[in-house]
Amino acid sequence: MPSFRSSMTERGWPQDVGIIAIEVYFPSQCVDQQQLESFDGVSQGKYTIGLGQTKMGFCSDREDINSLCLTALSRLMEKSQAGYENIGRLEVGTETIIDKSKSVKSVLMQLFEESGNTDIEGIDTTNACYGGTAALINAVNWVESSAWDGRYAVVVCGDIAVYASGAARPTGGAGAVAMLVGPHASLVMERGVRSSHMAHVYDFYKPDLSSEYPTVDGKLSIQCYLSSLDNCYSTYSRKFACIKEASSPPMSLSQFDAMLFHSPFCKLVQKSLARLAFNDFLNTPKEELTQKYTGLEAYREKKLEDTYFDRDVEKAFMTNSTEQFNQKTKPSLLLATQVGNMYTPSLYGGLVSLIAQSTVESLSGSRVGMFSYGSGLAATLFSLKGSLDRGPDSALAKLIASQADLQCRLKARTEIQPDVFAQTMKLREETHHKAPYIPVGDTKVLFPGTWYLTHVDDLHRRLYERHSLSTSNVATKAVDVAYTKEASISLPNASNPLSSLPQPVLSNSSQQ
Ligand code: CAA
């Protein structure tokens, strides 16, 4: 340890801490939202146009929060080749609680057994959809702290978002994201601007521990989301003014090359971008109002807190910000519209969607705004900066290459009829917390490499197996090919698999 400490001192404190690699997992089954409209007997367009949703991913009884996170973490570790022995912190963010004591993190530790690494800080964090952001902040803080020992941190966030049948059900989804965090990152968390808004509200919560379903006040939840956005943007802008160069303009949407939001449903995200445009409009001194705001003068006297459901303001600023939405936000909604609300990973699914549609040139040096919202409530606005290293072997280039198969994976899903989806939800309701229990869901439909539940014993202990990485199943074959191909993109050099990644200090110093 003393030699390690001196090595740390020589190297100084870590720079450019943030996300080095990222992986997403979503279920191999989905239901079409247009078909769901017919099945639910609502007017055509309510889910697809009104909410902006295309398909919704869902899990059979074969998957739970542990299996989702096992799958995402396995994917990240295999594709990044970071090495289980090089992880010093593992954080989990989730609101899908299946055990009031045993953490998901402790279940994930089985993946570390072969490496012998048990010296791993971090545990689960829960507050609705915010847990993943709390976990990411913890991970970044650890790497930047005096407690850092030179290894990577990993953040895993996952959830199964299911609602009782009714208005909220089409806003469900499921998935998990795993992120490798460390210095010299591809996407660096900007310092000094991170802004939060926390308050006590009952907008969406899960008081019934025997059910997977939340208690939701839909309208209040939207108001809380938008007011949190206003608050975070205002505080972020104030902090930005303190760190910006004197010559650069004050905070406005133009400072962000991309603006990502937690996405309960895509229409709310478009309204949120418009909300920031409305904030910018109100923040612009009257004498500096440009042509851009022609025709909007009537809204100068409006107050933010009176306009959460003001249709005129909403419409005017959605129209005003259409171009900004198309440029800065729409690309990030690919997973949100195709999979639905993943709760904690929703914002990070947005990041994966953006990465998959970016080039090194477009992402390098760009500022990505990230708004995280968890009901109850907890919200943070932070920003990531794309690394300036844009070489073909740079971490940023590898990050982008790692998501090249995203569209292909989405297309490889099996579309399930709404009545079968409804039966699956019923089965989950009836078997939730049942012990002993042997799941009945078909494992053959799972994507290669998916972890799944084999049984729950009479002591409620849950056992998992992993679906083969190669499979003869036709539906998932495309993913299998893409997964193998992409995995090899990240394998730079068999003798030194870490050479493509920023080197963890501990592994270097222990090699010396
Ligand atoms: N064609 C086109 N649009 C249509 C339509 C049609 N045939 N029928 C209805 N619409 C539109 C409506 O006009 C409405 O759009 P606007 O709000 O822009 O006017 C939209 O479709 C939805 O219709 P309703 O408002 O009537 O929908 P609803 O009240 O039945 O349910 C909901 C909507 C409240 C969001 C509900 O789905 C819900 O409770 N969802 C869960 C809660 C949620 O997601 N809250 C978001 C903030 S909280 C959060 O972010 C945390 C989290 O992840 C849960």
C-alpha cells in the first residue's frame, strides 16, 4: 500500500472523470403501441402521437431486477474488457425492489467471484427514477476523492417499469444500463455546474410492497417534473455564470450541443425542451430579444409557476423550439420511444441513443445536458463534455463503435400481441414474491447472453442462469452476430486488453 500511495502522489489527482464505456440491455420482447391503443379501446393516436411512444419492452417472469443488472454488467465487462479485478466501486440505482434487505449489488458480486476481487465499495441507491444518477454521482465523487485507489468504478441502473392496466400502462418499459467510470473519460462530467432540486411530494410512489405497481398522480407528476426542470435550469445557469469565461455568453440552450432528459414518455421530453426555450425567453432582457422571439411578446408577463399546463405557452414554445428539439434532443429518444420508460436507466438509455447516432467529430468537445428526475422527488441537471481526443483509437471512437449495433438489436426483438402482453402482466402480478416458484417464461426468446431466473426456492433465494452467447434462435441471431462483432471492436490487443482504455492506476502500479 505505501508504494501505491506514492504512485498516486506522483500521478496527481485524476483528471477528466466521467463515463468511459456504456452498455444497455432491453428485453427481447415488445408490444406495439398502436396495437395497444386498439386493444385498450382508446382513440387511435393517444399512445403513439399523444405520448410519443412506438413500442414498449417488457419482461416475462424469467427476468427480474437482478437478472437485468447481471446482463447489463456482463455486457459491459465483456465488451470493455475492463477486467473484474480492476473495479474498486460498484453502485446500483434501482426502484425495482424485490428484497428489503439484500441489495442488487450483492447479487452482482457473483460475477466477480472468479477474479477474487471482493474489495469493492458501493451499494444500492433508491429514489424512483433518480437512483442511477445518484449512483453515477457517487461513482464520480469516489474517483475524484481522497478514497480513490486508482481503479474504475461501475454504475449499473435498471428497472422494470410496469403499471396497473389503465392510463399509465402504456408508459411502462424495462431495461438496464451499465457504465464504466474513471479518469480520462470519453464523456467527462463537468465540474462546478451540477444542480439539484429535492422536495417532499407524493406524485409517484410504491407504498404497496406486495405489488410491482406504483401509486401515481399523473398530472401532479408532470407538474413536479417540469417545476424540477425549471429549478435545476435556474441553478445550473447561476453556477454556469460563475465558471464561464468572461467573454462567453450566459447560459441558454445554445450552450448545449445536445440536451437529454429522463423520459417517462417522449412527448413530455419535447415539452421539456420547449420549457427550457421558454425559460431562455423569460431570461432574455427585453432590449436583447431577437427576431427569434417575434410574435411571443404576449408571454413576457407569464410566470413559470403558472404555466405547467398552459396550452398556449406550451404550443408557442414547442413551435419556437422545434429545430432545437430536432437537433439537440430527438436523437436521444430512440430507446425511449422503442422500449419505453426504463425508470433509472431512462436518461442513460438516452445517452446510448445519442452515442449510437453520433460521430467522433460531432461528440468531441460537445456539451451534453442531462436532466434526471425521480418522483418523490429528486432531480439533477448536469453536463457531460465529449473528450477532445478524437483519434481512430481514442476512447470516444470506441465508445461510438460500441453502440453501432443498437438499431439492429432493436429490430431483432420479438413483437408480442397485446393480449399476450396483458396475460404476461397478469402472470407477473400473480407470481410476484411467490416462493417456491419456477418461472414459466420461454428462455429461447431471450437475447444471447441474457441472465434469467431459473427458480425461487422456499426460502425466497433466487437462482439465475445465463442464456448462451451463441444461439440457433433465428430471432436473436442478428444480435448474436452484432454482439460478437462489436465485442471484437473493443478488443484491442489480447495480451493487454486494457490498452484501449484509460489505465487504472492500481493495475499499473501493481505491475511495476
Ligand atoms: N391522438 C393524438 N393525441 C391524443 C389522442 C389522440 N387520439 N388522444 C389523446 N391524446 C393526447 C392528449 O391530448 C395528451 O396530450 P397533451 O397532454 O399534449 O394534450 C396525451 O395524448 C395524453 O393524453 P391524456 O393526458 O388524456 O392521458 P392520460 O391522462 O390518460 O395519461 C399520463 C397520461 C398521466 C402521463 C399517464 O400515462 C401516467 O400517469 N403515466 C405515469 C406517470 C408519468 O409518466 N409521469 C411523468 C412525470 S413523472 C416521472 O417522470 C417519473 C417517472 O418516470 C414515472
